[in-house]
Amino acid sequence: MPAAAIAPRLYVDSADLERVSRLLAAGVVRGVTTNPTILERGGRAAAEIPDLYARWSDEGAEEIFFQTWGADRDELLRNADGIRNLGNRVAVKVPATAHGFAAASVLAADGVPVLVTAVYSVGQALAAAGIGARYIAPYLGRLRDAGVDGDALIPKMQAVCAGSETNVLAASLRSADDIVSLRLAGVPYFTAAPDVLDELLFHEVSDSSAAEFDAAMGRIGA
């Protein structure tokens, strides 16, 4: 299916419990993405992963992403077992390394929803599609930081996944404009920090219009 025919999805990239809960309650995001850095930044420990999964599932997240870790394929797979057994809403993130691709291939062949993360080249995107990963996560902001035109590169990643079950879930998005521009270029899925999602939802004229509507309702006796 062409990317333009795929309905867009938003995810929240955070372990800030209050802000994640607010976005889930609003029905704005489909789920929650995390990685070890995000968990650490949110003050969460690895031992809390089952509790986070249970909390976000109860709050309505349809997909919840946790990242496996390890020095080789076997260690990545052992740690992935604990993640995949959390429940049917979990997806396993695997880094786009040589060992990571080997582990992701095993998981995908076993029917596990896999996201290959930290994808920085079109070749890596092609490989992820070849092994049947459900998602790839290129990091727009980090690509720019490295002097790479991520706005041009990420749509190419989506293009080489055409005809497969793999789609881009763009990450490291630092503004609402980042999301809009990638969507216009054919990228279907996005994960962003709460501040960026709040920016996507806000326009000052919308707020002033809503205030005018409420004032008018007051004047006509509501």
C-alpha cells in the first residue's frame, strides 16, 4: 500500500507518566514509545517495565514499545523474551546493528512486532523490510545534527519499504513542522515528545475562536 494511503498515526515518545496519561486519555496518540535513554530521563528503572506496560495498557495504549539490549544476538533475544511476554500490545525495539538485525530477524519470523531503531541509511531500511520488521525508526533530529538531510533521506527509506509490511515510524522530531513535512513526503507514522505533540495540536486562532464561541453562548443564555 502506498504510504500516502496509510492513515497517519501519532505516538508519544516519553516516560513522563503524567504527560503520557494525558495524551492517552485525550485519544490523541495510538501508543507509547520508549528506549533506555527515555526511561532513564523519566526516572524509570528496568524493573518498572512490566508496571509501565500494565499502566499504559489500562490507559488505552494500543501499542507499547520497549527496547531490548545486549552485546550479541543471543543476549538481545534473551532480553527480548521478557518484553514480548508482557502482553499482546507490546512491540520490541531492536537497534540497527549487525547483532540487532540478526535478533530482529528471529523475532519477526516468530511473529513478534519488531521496530528496528536508530536506522540511519536507506540500506538499513531495506534490510529491515527484508526481514519483515513492522517498523523502522529513523531519527530526524540526529540525522540533521550529523549534517545529513534527513528530510530527504527518510522518505527514501519509506520508498524502499514499498510492497512490504514495514513502514517508517519517524522519531527525534523536534517540531510540529517536522511531522507535517514528513507526512507530506509520504511518511505514515510519527513519535514525538509531549511538547512537540502539544505544539501540533495548538494554534492561537483556534483558542481565540473557541473563547469567542463560549462567550457567545454565555450571551445567548447557555
